[in-house]
Amino acid sequence: MPDHQSNSTLPSSTDVLIVGAGPTGLALACALHSQGVDYVLVDRAASSAVHSRAAAVHARTLESLATIGAADALIAKGRPGRSFTARDGERSVIHTPFDELDTPYPFVLAVPQQTTEEVLEERLAELGGTVHRRTTLLALNELFPGMNALVSSEETGEVRALRARWVVGCDGLHSTVREQSGIPFVGHEKPHNFALIEFTMDWSGPEGEITFFFSPAGLLAVSHLQGETYRAVALVDDDTPAPDDAAVQALLDARGPSAAGAKVGEIRMSSIWRVRHRLADTFGEGPVFLVGDAAHVHSPVGAQGMNTGLQDAFNLAWKLAAVAKGEAGPELLRTYNAERRPMAQGLLAFAAQLHDISTMSDPEMIRMRNDVLNTVGQLPEVRAWLAGRLAQLSVSYGTGDGPSPAVGDRMPPRPGMATGLGWSLLLPPGAGLAAAEAAAREIPTSVAVTEADGLPHAVLVRPDGHVALTAPASLAAELPGRLREWLHRDWPTAA
């Protein structure tokens, strides 16, 4: 495994150049390092972001972070929220519990993005990696079979060339990688401004939930972080300055439940930003890939942005590793754009719907919205659908055909599955465990084989937790051999 920690000087070449050490870049570096792939991670900033917008980590993201050994450390620094609830004052409009989800993490973790970055950087250091900070990407040029990157070091003043087999842009909304690659970033701005505030507060309001207050005075979302610290996101008028303690108190008094008796203490962070909805034309252009905000940005309603970016990173990581180590053909990398861009396109539509529903201003429309949500929220099917959608457990890269889990579906973690980013073969009990284990030993890719109750057929699960192949129980031993063919398929280019 490459040793990056002692390497304070940039090398002249690497397999993967990762630009941007936010959550997505750090997670990608951890995933590649854990699989023995050579990489370089650079960031122009001297440290992780102090003021950041994301404050919720969903169940699917925690499942992925567990594969790189970062989930438990992050949970220890956050506060689990057991439900998402929309309220109008004291009245619950719609209540969405997470505790019935089929996951080891049946909650949404309230934790600042800064803490997520700190945990991931600490995990990278534990693995033996590091971040080359104060290092800026200046230019990218194709140099077959990869890219030549020109980077500058603020620390040394040097400008150096770095050759990479692949370049991954994890560098956010104003991505240099995307701009240098000429990939259009199409979209628009929503006509709304949001205030983001972190502050201490004494109150007796709803506990153990992420709360959206659908008030006639405007949207207010509140989540409880650790200790007495809270995070609030509020819809505000144009030209509104960053709220001070008096302004935050006024927002809570006007939009929150009066019975909670909120008393604002110290303001620890306060800012204003305008919502953008944008999507890159492609997430992969030759040896260049876009991940996270470099590829898609949208409304914060639903807390999907950072979580989606981290899912991008885990989708790409195992594919880069498989190709870099010769276990898969280079065509496998086409599936990153084919899978993640349509998913992000649907996410933008979902986030836009949530945004529009949440930011209504006409009092009569607000009343109707709250009444309708209260009615449909009584249906268990609606609550289950919304919980799975918000937690990102319902994401599938398949067609939805056949019994679940079908090809492309997420496979919930089960005992005996691979630890880390590995392949797993799950069999119904009595499907021939010994024969399947023998077949798995005959292929170069390591596969953990185990039995799992409740399966209608055998499933071969990818390192990112999605089903690659299925077979009747009687043919389970054929799946390892089919994996070798699957990894070297001539995957089509996405339309």
C-alpha cells in the first residue's frame, strides 16, 4: 500500500489525482487507500471548512462510511435524529420515523460538515494518507492515456506538473476540474435566500427529530447538534443580513412552537446564501470524473447534497480500484456516469419539489399544503416511502424488474458480508454454500460468501452495496464465474 503520510512533496505521477479535500474528496481518498490504489489528494485551503452548510448524514451514507471505518467515529460526535417531522407551531403536519428502516443506522445523524471532514481526515491519517494542502490546480491537459495537471504550492511557491491516469474533481460548485474539462454546468438560481445559523439555545421543543416548521411566517428547519448547539435554516427576504442573536430569536418566536420557550444564547456561525440548481452535462469525460457539488447542486431542503456527493465517491472508488488493479476492463468506468447522473437528475427534481412545497408564501396555499400533508401522512406507505427516499436507501441502478433484491438494487447489510469495500455472495439457506465458496476461490477477485435468510435467490453484491448479479439458488455457484465476465463487459456509453 502506498505511503502518503511521509510524502510532503508532490510526486510527479499517480494513478488518481483527487482535487478537493471536502467530504467527498476525503472519502474517495480513504476508499482508494484502503484498496491499495495510488492517489494524490490536493486542496487549495490550509484546513477544512469552518463554516459549512451540510449538517445531516443519512443512513445510506453511514453504511458507506462504515466500509472505510469512519461511521462509528462520526456517530460518536453527532446526535441521532429518529425522525423527520414537519410542524405548524405545535401541530405535527407529517411525521416520518426512521427507526423501521432496514439498516444498521435507522436514524439521521445531526452533525456539522466540518466535523464530518475532521473525522474523515483523521481516518485518512490512520490509514497512512494525507492531504497536500495549500496546493492549487492551475491547468489540466490530456496526455494519453491520462491527464497532465499543473499545480502550484503556496507553501513552497513551486509550480509543478503531475501526471495522473485519472483526475477526479471533488472541488465544489466552482470546480476548476469541471471548467478545465469544458463540461457545461447547466441550471438556474431559485428566487429564495436562506439563512444558516449555528447557535446555543435553551428550549423544550421537539427532541430526537429533524424539524421543519411550516409556518405562515416562512420556513424554519431546526436540528439539535451536540450539547446545547442547534442548527437552523430559515427562508429569508432578499438583502437580509446574516442574523444576529436578536434576529434568530425573532425567527424562532415567529415560526417555531411558542410552547417551546426558545431562548437563544451564543451565535457561533451565521450566513446567507442563495439556492442554485445545476447539473453537469456529464460526470465523466475520458479520464476525468466529477463528484459531489462539482457535478450537482440543489436546494438544501431534505439534506441530500453532501450525502449524494459521498455516494458518488463510493460508486466511483471501487470501480477505479478494480480497473487500476487489472480486475476489470476500463469500460467499467463508463458506468459511473451512467448510474450517478440519472440518479442526480432525479434528485434535483425531488429536491426542487421539496423546496417548492416548503417555501410557499400564500397563506391559503400554506393551509392547504399542511392539511394535505397531514392527511397523506397518516398512510404508513407514504411515511415508509418518504423515510427511505430521504435516507437514500431506495436508490437503485436497475429497472425495478423481478423480485427484490434485483440487479441494481441496494442490498441491506447482512452478517457475513465483506468488510470494507469488498464483494459479497449471499445465498438462501441450503443453496450450496460449500460449492459457492469453492467457486469463489477460483477467481482473482476476493468474494465473501455467506447465507442470508429471506432471499428469493442468490445475489452477488458490489463493494458499494448494490446488486451486480442474481441467480436461482440452484445456480448460485455460477455467480463467481459470471463476475469475471461482468467486470470485463463492454459497458455501453451512457446516452
